[in-house]
Amino acid sequence: MALFPLQPGLNPIGQYDLLNTEQASILGGEVMTFTTASTTNSSTEQAAYDAADGYMFDASGVINNRPATLRASTAAQFPLFLSDDGLANYGTLFGQVIGVPVGTATTGTNLGPHTAAASGKVTLWGNPGLYAVTTDAVASDFITSINTGASAGLVPGRVLGFTSGGKLAHSSTAVEPAVSATGVGNFVEFQTNQSLVNTPARLVGATISYTQIVFHWSAGNGVRTL
């Protein structure tokens, strides 16, 4: 799981069907938004048969669409959320996933799946507040050194936007530039994996590896510039 809520009162808004094209690459911590998908399963887009997500009418007044979620890619998309499902650190279904979503095949490979691999859904978080996200889920040049957390101009309060791939970013001119006017939060600090029982590496003279960033999520409410 790549997203970590850091304060009381933060709750997910629920689980929503994830487009099949997104399932294999969601790391957790990406900026997400809503889209639509057909109510009819196809070879490229499937939803769990027990889903009761609600439905939408098309232009002719026929219920042909259902809500789904995907990574945000433009400044015009609302509302915005954070995903918490990752490719690692998730349990297995008796050591094996059978089909994606589960039950659509009779054989499978051993995986440690994110939630979407089992149910076809992703959990979305929308409440403003403090979150941490692992550095593998942000833009590749978010930091220049995993050991120092170094990144030019990245100071507390720096506005964070997102790339066209939905990853948090702090620069519009970086290798993975943030899309213009996509400010969704503010940077707070770098941190290591937190624990109540482990001695911090810095207190014993060991090398610190900054594995997470802490940020205040606002979902782009208010000023939305980078």
C-alpha cells in the first residue's frame, strides 16, 4: 500500500470500479478521477457481476453506462481523489489470484495483488488532510537522491500538481512535468517508514533512506496553480 493517511478523521469515500487498462499499473497514491464505462462486459473492460455502483442514462435515455475511475490527466477533471491500492504489500487469495477480476479465469500466477486485481475496484480517498505516499508512486524526478531527499526548490508549502499519468509532481519543467494548473496539495516533508518501536536510522549514525513524502491534500479546492 503506497498511501498512508496520517491524521484521525480521514476516511475513504468507497471503492469504485477501475478501468481494466489501469489495473496492472496502479501503484497507490496516484490522483484519480471519474469516468464512464459500458454496463456490458467486453474482453478489454470487465466489471464484477456483483457490483452495485449505480448507473447512468445515455443520450437516448437508455441505461448503458456505469461510473468508473481512472488516473487524472488534465486540469479540467473533477472531482479528484487519491488511490490507496498498490502493486506490493497486499495479501493473496490462498497464494494465488485466479483471473482479474477474480473468478474470470480458472488458472493464474502467484501474485501479491492490489485490491483491483481481486475485485476490479480501487479505494479512493478524498478528505483534505495530511497523507504520506511512497516515493515510487510520485514523478520519477520528484527527488534527486533517495538518501538525502534532495530536490531543488522543494520546500514546505510547495504546491504539488500531477502529471498526465496521475503522479504527484512539483515542477512543470521536470522529466515528468506536472500538467499546468493542477495544484492539488502542498508538500510538507520527506520521511522514512515510520514506526513506534524502531530507532530512527539518524540516531544511530546509519544512512537514512527517504521512502515517503508527506503532503497536505486539498484535492485542488481553491487555488489550482503550480
